[in-house]
Amino acid sequence: MKTFILDVVAASILLTLPYGAACAENQILDEIIVRGQQESPNEESLSINEVRESPARDMGEALKQIEGISYVRKGAIANDVVLRGFQKDNINVLVDGVRLHGACPSRMDPPSFHYDFAEIEQVKVIKGPYDLTNPGGLGGMIDAQTKRPGAGLGGDVNLSYGDWNSINAAGIASYGTDAFDGLLGYAYKYSDVPTSGDGKRLTEIYPATSPSRYTSSAIDSKAYEINTGWGKFAVNPTGNSRSEISYTYQDADHVLYPYLKMDADYDRTHRMNWTYRIRKISALLQDLKLQVYWDTVDHLMDDRLRVTSQTSPRLYSMQTDAKTQVYGVKLNAALAVGPGTLKTGLDYYNRNWDAVNRRAMYLAYRDLAMIPDAAIDNLGMFAEYELLPGSRFSLKGGLRGDLTQAEAHKTNTLVAAGTTRAFADVSANLQLTFTPVKGLDIFTGLARGTRTPDQQELYLDVPVMMPSATSNYWHGNKDLNSTVNHQADLGAKYSTDRFYVNASVFYSDLQDYINFYQIPATFEKSYQNIHATMWGAELGSQIALDDDLFLRGSLSYVEARNESAGRSLSEIPPLRGTVSLRYDTGTYFFEALENLAREQDRVDSGLNETPTAGWATTDIKGGLNYHGISLIVGIANLFDKQYFSHLSYARDPFQSGFKVPENGRNVYVAMGYKF
């Protein structure tokens, strides 16, 4: 792709030029510099201010601003996060350290769908299996950290409107004293069906002969409507202790998923989290934190908006009623031991998952235990020691052990009620950061990460009456082993008041990687343990030029291979990059951004995965910030490009077989006021 190569070469040259100027007082770009100075080269973060400037509809889409992160698009919203090619349960997606899972077996509702922008202050990302405080996280961790009330009375009101009647409105009120604080928030999201660059709605991707096409009355219906409300209250019994409780309820209705054969009738989400923390207890015990949490998702999907429903005796020919619940407890401590700090903890969680699939069978409906009310119990403990032997070196290492049991509580054609599996896993890492000169950090890490199979991979059962190339029998594999990731990372980060660059490379050797595949010579799809490898690199940089100009650029690349079968892994993002130029005085700004992706021709032939063409799009935006008031006007995909993200293909059982294009030109306006 000639355009991509020329732009990348130009960006690479510009990113290495030693421009210097006094930085303008700019909140967003200053945040990037500050975080660059504080974070390890294998860590990234995204602030809510950066999200507000974008037309992103959920956090999965917003996180694409971070190098190495992509997303799977299934419709107008509910984009699923992909980190360095790892996705689904291979990465941990948390909220304030709380485990959160969606209920849909086809991931209509990924974890990042179940919280709103307005709740979040910052999203922390750890690339690679370097988080020992939580089980899993084979490829990394994403933790959305919610807002905390400030002193006195405060508020935050935001409203954005864009093409396709896209509305995102939110308001927060808070009050804080030295003794207590609290906040209340509400957010509303709505959108009609977006159009792509060819002028067609996302609901019009199907040919006239497809039975999965939308009915005429549904093509122009709303794409989603979501209400979210939350509250947080905390007391500070002493100067060094804090008790905090929070609760969130989300109600999502009529969410369309053109990528799949069904749509969501509703999602009902409850999240509750309580923490009690004491700091500086003694010279030995520096920090003690107890956390108890619970969340649940109730998800109903069916095909009543598709042509397939019109021959059924009811409003739908197939429906899945899925529920998931997670509860857990953590006890973490930090101790001053010798010349360093020892962090240790004990944690437990239970994840229950039940999905009943109902299909029209002649004049009657048949219920199938798709995911047979299965539970996973996990008990783990960790210890991590960080040594600061000198001003130039920082050494950190740790160990984690987990005991896990999976049990099916219902019977289906794959397993009987009471079927159990037990797993014992060990994770560990060693991280060294070397600072040869001020502002330069060189990071190297070696890690062993693990994760157990989930209930879907073990016990899923979706039989069909007459299996065929377009209607596969999809089932789990109750004999799967835990995946083990042996990973090496090397990174370098350099930051000054005017310049920031972060570059990293990684290599993962994955033993017993859980791979989705087509069973040869059959119409069956399932999961298998394979030997796989992944490697990749990221580059991100920012330079302050003269005259209040700022240049930013990024590149990310990952390659993954199924070593057991001698072919590429499926659903791996292509080479991607961005180049942007921003004029910013601190009061007003203007920015032009070029997004680029190369053709992805490394595909899994065993799943009939097809290549995706490369593309380039242009975004522009401008705005002002003055005494707590902000106004932003932007155009995403300025030239109305028709293009597809590669990550829109192989998930079963109900994928439609048609790729969902990215949105066409989107003009949006965002306003905010904070006090």
C-alpha cells in the first residue's frame, strides 16, 4: 500500500527530529507528557479528556488511541477490545479492579460495554502478563478507574451530538469534605443506524437473498438506547483510612448487531463495589486494602428483526437468554521489607454463566442448555517485591498461584450436570528498568502468564438438526488445558518537556493456546489447545514544535502464528499507524489526524478467513476550553471513505457471514461544563 508506506516513512523521519520550543499550556498534551514520565514503558493510560474529544461511542472504540489496541466492530456500539492480538478472556477488563464479564456467548456485550465514559477518570493499560494482582490477564490488563469526588461542591455536565442522531449526554454532581464525600451521575446514549462510506446503513449489508437480512421495518430503526446511573459514597474515619461503596445500573435496549444473526432486546447490568483501605499503619505495614464486589448482567437476544423470524410460530425463530454473575473478595497489603516494598494479597472470585438457547422446531420451541449454568471458582494469592537498588535501576519480581474449579450445573449433549474440571496454575514475572540518563527508561521483562478455559470453551453446546457449511455444530471441549504464555518484552521511553517517545517489542510463546477452529472433514467448530507464537512492536511519540504546534505519531504491529498447524492465527490486526498535527494555545486548538491500516493478508485458511484491504482516513477537530467550559467540533472520516476493519470475521455461532463496514463521515459537536 503505497500511501501507507509513504506516510509511515514521513512520520518516522518527523518523529526523530530534535525540534524544541516552549510547550503551550495544553491540558491533554501535558497529561501525555506527565504520564510518560510516570509510567513504565509497558504501561499506558487514557484520560477522559482525550475520550471527550473523539466521536467514540464506547470505551472499546475510544481505546484505539493507544498503540497496540484495536477493536472488533459488530454494530454501532459494543466494540470489543483487542490488545496486541489478544482478545476475549485472554485479557482482563476491570473497573476499579473489579472483574466484569458480559453474558452473550457471541460477545454482543463485551465488558467495556457495561460502563459509561462519564463514570471514568482514566483507563490504565498493562501490556503483557505483568499484573499479578488478578488471575488471568494472559495478554494484558485494562482497568477503568472511576471518578472520585473532590473537595466542596462540584459538577460535570457533557453533551455531544453527531450524525445519525447520535446523542451522548451525562451529568455528575459531587460534594466532598475531609470526613466524607459522594457523587451521583447519570448518562444517556442514543443513536440511529449509522451509514458507511457507500451511503448505506449498517443494516443494509445483506443481499436480498440472505435470510439474516433485516425486515423492512427494522432497517431504519434505532441502533441503541442506553441509560446508566451510578452513585458513590465514602467516609474517612481517620486521616489514614477510607471506606467507599459504589453502585451502577445500566439499562440498554434494542441494540442492533448486523455482524450477527440476532440483536439484543435488552441488557440489564448491576455493579457494586466496596473497599476499605488503611495507609501508613506502621513502619512495616504501609498499606492494607479489603475489597468486596458483585456484578451481574442479564442479556436477551433474538432474531425478531430479521427475515428468519417471519416463518416461526412466535415473534422469533431463535432466542438466547443469557445471564452472568461475578462476586469476589480481595485482601491486599504493602509492606516495607528491607530496601524495597513487598506487595502481597489473597483473592477469590466466583463467575457463574448460564445461557439458554431457544429455537423453533416445527410448531414447538426447544430449549438448549447452550452454556449449562456453569460456574468457575478461583482462589489465588500473590507476592511481588520491588527493589530500588539505586537511582538508575529498578527491579521488580513476583509470583502468583491459582486454584480453579469449573463445574456445569445443567446437562446438555456435551456434559452432564456435576461435571467438573480442576486447574492449578502458576504465574511469575521479572522486570528491570534502567535509567542511564535523566528522562530515558529502558525496560526489559520476562513473564509467565496463565489463564484457565472459560465456561464457553469447556461446556458450550449449540447443536443443529442438519449441519452444513453455513450451519455448523458449535461446541466446547471439556478436556482443554490452561494456556501458558512465556513472554519477553523490551522497551525504551524518553521524555522531556518538549519530546516524548515510547517504543517496545514483545515475543510470546503460547503453550496450550485455546484456539477456535473448524474440525477437518466435518461441519463442526470447537476449541483446541495448540502451540502458537505472537510477536509485535509499538511506537508512539509527541513533539512540541514552534508556534504552539504539536506533532504526534504512532505505529503498532503484531504477527501471530498457529505453530501446530503451520498457518496464521485468525483475527489478528494489521499494521496500523496514525500521524497528527495539532495547533494548541491552551484556550483553543485545531487538529488534523490521519489513520492508516495496511492490508491484512495473514489469515486463518482453516476458518476460511479472508484478507482485508488496507485503508486511510482523515479526521479533523477543533475547539476551545475557557473557565471550565469546553466546545469541540469534529469530523471523523472526512472524505467519507468506505472501508472495513479486519477484526470482523470469525466468531461463532451466530455471525452473519458479512463484514460490518466502519462508519462513514460523522460530523459531531461536544459541549461540557465543569465546576
